[in-house]
Amino acid sequence: MTNKNQLLQERWKSSLQNNYGTPEISLVKGLGAQVWDADGNEYLDFLGGIATNILGHAHPALISAVTKQVTELGHVSNLYSHPRAIELAEKLKELTGSTEAKVFFCNSGAEANEAALKLSRLSGRKKVVSTLGSFHGRTIGALSITGQIAKRKAFLPLLKDVTFIPFNDVKAAKKAIGKKVAMVIVEPIQGENGVVVPDLGYLKTLRELTSKHGVLLVFDCVQTGMGRTGEWFGFEHEGVTPDVITLAKGLGGGLPLGAMIAIGEASSLFEPGSHGSTFGGSPVACASALASIEYLEDEKILERVKNLELTLKLEISKNPMVSTVRGSGLLIGIVLKEPIAKKIITDLQQNGVLANATSDSVIRIAPPLIVADSQVSHFIEVFRKVSSNYER
């Protein structure tokens, strides 16, 4: 029998650049939290496009919204407006709780953070404070503020005037943040670094320090946003409002869409010609985003996300190979007692479950927010079975 996955691997290697390596399987179909590869093997998708497919695959609400929109209007340049972008901007403004918020649309998280960088330059300052272990994207600007040297070193020199401080370190923040700093950028939870959650009060302290010195506070909510943590953006529990929120991943419900939301005085820094994006905020992507948000609200999905978090943490923490389970909502990091995360990911895939390892000892799961209770139970069961092979 022909191995279609293997054939597609060969075609991939001969036609695509090697920046991702060559994927072992090619996915050809999805439904909800399930996907199928080219050979017909079925998988439980507990990665969700890396926290992107918030309504899973082939969701009826998205199919309807996107089909309707593409039959009416597919793309316009930014020389003209269109209703879906206006409606989505108004909705995002509502979700921030600020009447002073304004939105810039782009296509990805890196682009959203690039927009935030440019916005900060208009303050008249140039210095940026970011955190060690952070991930803000792979373009030169976004990479310059990403606190992972392994991703940065091949592309040096990058932008100057960037200071990296330890994440969740208030003392270091007080020392680094001053009147010469243009912006401080931080993730409410460090996703790519292994789902690292700061202490309660850390984000609030950053707000106090940045306000004191007139510094823009940017929350990179690309991975925590759009209900992933059980909150719309992932910082609401701190009771603070940043100057800028950057979004992507789950925002488009699986379609390419990013946003940089500026609040208060920051919302007036961009002027005509300051920045732009040909495809940012396309009618089709905005229609998908609006349908995603509406479904999450109507079905009260965010409340359910917090309940699923409790179930996952409780059950996974019982596993003898697990040191701790961290994260919020359906962004979970499973910290192992031994550096076998990549082996377990391979075993999970062979047992029909997709997740990923952020390091040798941390497994990240970020399933669709509509994942069924039975599918959560199935993941817990398969994870228990696979990890038991490594018990001593």
C-alpha cells in the first residue's frame, strides 16, 4: 500500500525550504478537535494550530460566515473601508472595556508586535524592555525583543537599545524601567518558554512602574488571547489596563489575522502613512473572527474553559512522571520530572494525540476551546498510558 504521508514528505523536501524541517505527517482533514492525515490516521488535536483554532476545524459557524463573506467581498485595499473590519474593531474595543481603544489590523503576531514597536518610537524614546524567555515573533524587529538567544544569535546584530530582564522579577523591573524607556513588552503567560505563569501582582506592578515613568506597557496576548485562558486576553485577573494589546493566533479562528490595539493616549500616535498592511483586516478574516467571538459568547465557552483547566490540572498532576502542571484555561504546560518530553510527544502521536514539547521537559497543550469532555478524558488516559512506559 502506498504511504501517502511519505510521498508528501518527499514532495515537501523537494519544494519547501528547510526552516521547519520535514513534518512526519500531512494533515488533510479536520472536524472539531479531530484531524486526519494523508493515510487516513485519526488524531485528537490537542495543539490547535498552536493555540489558533479556537473553534477547532470545519466549525459550522466559521464555514457559514466565511462562505457568505467571500461570495460578497473577498479583499479590498486599505484605501477603502469595509463593514467587517469596523464591526470587529468595535467588538475588540468593547472587549477591552475602554472607550479610548483603537485597532490596527495585520496578519500575524510578529506583525502586531512590529506595529507596537513602531508605535513606541513615536513617543520620542527608543529603549525597549523585554523579558528573558519571551517570544514575540521572528521578523527582525520582533526577534530583537524576543528573549531567547538560540533564536536570535544567527541574525545578530539586531535592533539596539533592548534590555532583557528576568520574567516575574519585580526588582529587575524596577531597575530597568525609567524615563528613557519607550515601551515594556511582556506576555501574560510565556507560552513558547513552557507556559510560564507569573506571580499574581507582577503585571500590576509593571503597570505602576510604566505609568510612573510615562512608558508604554504592551501586553503580548498573541497566545493567551481570545478566550484561551478563560479570559478574553489573559491579563484581566490583574485588574490592569495596558497601553497596547497585541493579538493574533486565535483571533481569526484559524484564518490569518493580527491586531494591535492601542488604548488612551497611545491610540492617537499613528497618523496617516505611519504604518500599513495590504492584507491586514481582510473582509474574510474579519468575518471569521466575528463569528468566533459570537459563538464563544453565545455558548458561554470561556466559563467552560476554566472548568476544563481544573480537570486537566487535577488529573494530570496525579501522574507519577509529572512534576507540576501550570498554565491557565486551555493553555497548559506539563512539566516532567525527566527530560523525556520529545519522546512522549512522539509516543502520543503514535497513539493518535497531537501536542508539542517546548523543551526537553515541558509538554504544551492548547486544544480547541470547544473540545469535548470525553476528548479531554481521552487525552488524560492516553497521556497516562504513554508516560507509564517511562516509570521506573
